[in-house]
Amino acid sequence: MLYVVGLGLSDEKDITVKGLEAVTSCERVYLEAYTSILMVDKEKLEHYYKKPVIVADREMVESDSDAILANAGKVNVAFLVVGDPYGATTHTDLVIRARELGIPVQVIHNASIMNAIGACGLQLYNFGQTISIVFFTDSWRPDSFYDRIKENRALGLHTLCLLDIKVKEQSIENMARNRKIYEPPRYMTVNQAVEQLLEIEENRQEKAYTPETLAIGCARIGTVTQHIVSGTLQQLVDCDFGGPLHSLVIVGTKMHFLEAEFVKEFAVDKAVFDETVKRDYKI
Amino acid sequence: MLYVVGLGLSDEKDITVKGLEAVTSCERVYLEAYTSILMVDKEKLEHYYKKPVIVADREMVESDSDAILANAGKVNVAFLVVGDPYGATTHTDLVIRARELGIPVQVIHNASIMNAIGACGLQLYNFGQTISIVFFTDSWRPDSFYDRIKENRALGLHTLCLLDIKVKEQSIENMARNRKIYEPPRYMTVNQAVEQLLEIEENRQEKAYTPETLAIGCARIGTVTQHIVSGTLQQLVDCDFGGPLHSLVIVGTKMHFLEAEFVKEFAVDKAVFDETVKRDYKI
């Protein structure tokens, strides 16, 4: 049996009881560690599960899934995923591959940022499509998600922006020389995301949003150090959100007054929040 | 402390380890039992937690939240929610009320249909706004969600349809006579939802969807009896999905071929599925 187990958002105790029982029954335990990160070390998981945990990087999951699935028709194998198992395409690939090999699969769900974002005070059914914002480089400044935000905002809907994570990245030089030396991990901050968004709007000038649009910066959702701040995009540029992971919500104009009431609690400046809502939102 | 604890989707073991530890520390444990249902009885939870569980109906949560919060500044109180705590507006009301009373609140997240729906093979970031379909009555046939589906489909996005639940409902006669006699619970099936959708399209004729539009019927997601069937709306009218809870996804035209590959596994008729995808989807 292949168990694909969601670990939730924070630490070793966010696994479900069912998930923990599954892991305990497994001969091999893999931890997917490149689409998201858990807030605790692998060693803590190993201590908690009382067994070794093999870190599965992108290369292993995408090119060598048969190694993960080896013998899984006879023994139990766990593939641990931060958040919920269906958060990233790669995991569905693994499930499809297991099916092809006739290996039974059980998925054990958990919270992910896709539903836990409700903690910011906005209702999940008022969100449009979710977007991912990637790190700009000098030569690569992709902005196709701008159109998605524009579509959502034209309907008055909120947009959840997932922020880039760079784990086990090689420098161009090391890649060219085929040296397996990796850069330190990087996690996009709310501030970086907002700066990139404002740069794109400055270039495109299609008013998908403006520096005065309300947004909510969220850090470490679902952990004890969770930090949520609402304000205009311009206000969020300078807010300190602390360590990873961060995400950002661009607030849609159809915000309900009950949502506004909740979100106001997180406002960097309640007076500016009220003014902005009064001016731009249909409440 | 008020703990608002998500129970996940299926049974008593879908609670997280952290959630179970919180419940164990509580003097009083309430179970919200009207926006969703767990697949096990209250008695099973009581046996598992080794303490009584008080069922909180809509009336109690909406009108008498201070009773739930009584003394929660001094002792621990748990409010259990099927799925994730932020799935329904009522729970955010309770959190706001606790804040007003100066009671510390800790939310313990879990899977909900809003993210577990990824099990149907579609990617969560390709979903537009979520809608709720309520039971039609002879005199009340609300269809405002039709416009939401139309908006999503104009953008090529998928639509998650949450289906109505009627728990502790009074008949009009019993309500008029103020008799606290309740009807048996009712849960909308995929079939009923599809019939209502087709009736609305028949009336509105705006082609938000047609009987040939692809959809995915989902029953008991996250449980061992999970059942998923994809097909045209017309095909789903007659499929048997078994017991509650059901939900429905209307597939957007921007479906990626990897999504189609996964969804095809659930097709009621793979040939019709392929034809429909070839004709209507941008793959």
C-alpha cells in the first residue's frame, strides 16, 4: 500500500491520528520537501515516528518514482506531503504511476494553505482562481498571473497568491559545471511579492489593482507564530512578517461586511482600512 | 482557551494529534452539527475522547454562543467542526465573539471539502468561486448561483458545488404551531443537484453549461467508501453515488491534459469522455 499522507501546516503533531497510524505501519517513509516546507526538521519527524525519514527532492519524485514505489505492492510505503496530498501536480503523478503498477493507494487528507487561508477572515467561497508568484530574476520577470488577478477582480473575487520557494537550487555556474552544490533555500516574503506586483501594474497599467488595493499578508498560517496583517498593497511593502512561509491575499471588491469586520482586526492602520473600504468596496 | 478544532472529513481518527490533545484538555466539548456531518456518531467520538460531547445546533451557536464560551477564560473549551474551522461563517462569528470577551482562541486546522476536492483529479488553482446549491421547494427555486457558474466557465475555470444539508428542520406546520418536532435529515445527492442545474439551464438558456458539459460527482470524499464518477451532466443524472455527503464539480474548459488523464479514470464511459473532451475542451 502507498499511503500519501498530508502533514498539515505546522509541526509533527499536525498529522492526523489516522495518518500517524499509517506512517507507523510503513517500512519506508519519504518526505516531499520541495513544494513546501514543514516548520520542523526531518530529525524531529524521525524522533516522533521512531523511524528514518527519506527526504525526496524534486529529482527523485519526478524521475525516480519507481524507487519510491518499489515493493509497495507488498509492504507499506508512506509519502508525506506538507499540507494536503493534492496540493501539487507531482503528487498526482505519483498516484497515477502507482495505479499503473497496480499498487493500492490511500490518501490521508489534511489542512493546506488552500483552505487554512480562511484564517485571514475572508470566506473561501469568495475566492477566485489561485495564483503563484515566482521570484523575478534580471532576465526573467514572468507576469501571466496578472491576467488571473484581473479576471478575479473583475468578478469582485479574492485572489490567494502562493509565494515562490526555492529549495536545492543550483547557481547557473554550478549547473553549467554539473556541480551538485546548492544555494541556501529562499522563500518569497509578502514584501517581495507586493513589490513585484506593483512593478507589474506599473508596467501594464491595466488597473487590475493599484497601490491602494486592500490585501492581507499572512505568515506561518496554522502555526503558533501565525502573523496576519491587512492593509493597502503600499502599506504592506514595509511590514515585517518574520520567517517563512508567507502568502498574500488580494481582497476582492465584493467583500462582505462580515468579512471586512474580521479583516479589520488585522489592519496595520484601522482608519486607512475604513477609508479604503468606504471608497473602493461595495459594502 | 477556546479551541476551535477541525475534525476532517471522515471518522474519529481524522482529528490531528494536536487537536486530540486539545480536546483531551477541555472541560466542555461542543460538536457543531448542522453545516456538515461526520461519518461517525457522537457516541463514537465520546468513546474516543473519553468525555461527553454536547451537540451544538444552529440555534445554540447563533443565539447562545455565550453559553458555549462561558468560563472559557479560565478553563479549556473545545468547539469541534467537521472539516476545517473556517468552512462556515458561523464559526468566524464565534471566534469574533470570543475575542470581544477577551478569551484566547486557538484554531486547529484540518482538511475540508474545499481542498480535499483535489481527489477528483482537478488542480485546486484552476477552480473559480465555490457555490452552494440548495434544495428547491415548490415555491422557492433560487438560482443565483447560476451566474457564478457562468462567470467561472467564461474564464474556463472549474466550479465546486457544495450540496444542501437539512438537519433539524421543522415542517411548516410544526413551525407554525411552535412544536419542536424535527424532520429526518436530508442530504442533497449529486443526482438532485444535476437535475436542478439542468432545470435552471432549461429556464435561463444562457448556456452557462449544457447537458453535455463534463462534471464530476463525488461522494464521501476522504472516507474509505469514497466514490467519484465523471461524465456529462446528463450521464450523472442516473449514477448511484450511495449515502451522503455528496458534492459536484462542473469542469472548466481550461482543463489541463494531465487533469483530463486523471479524471478519465473516473469516467462512467471513457469513450464519451474522450469525445466530449475533444469537442468542448481546449486540450
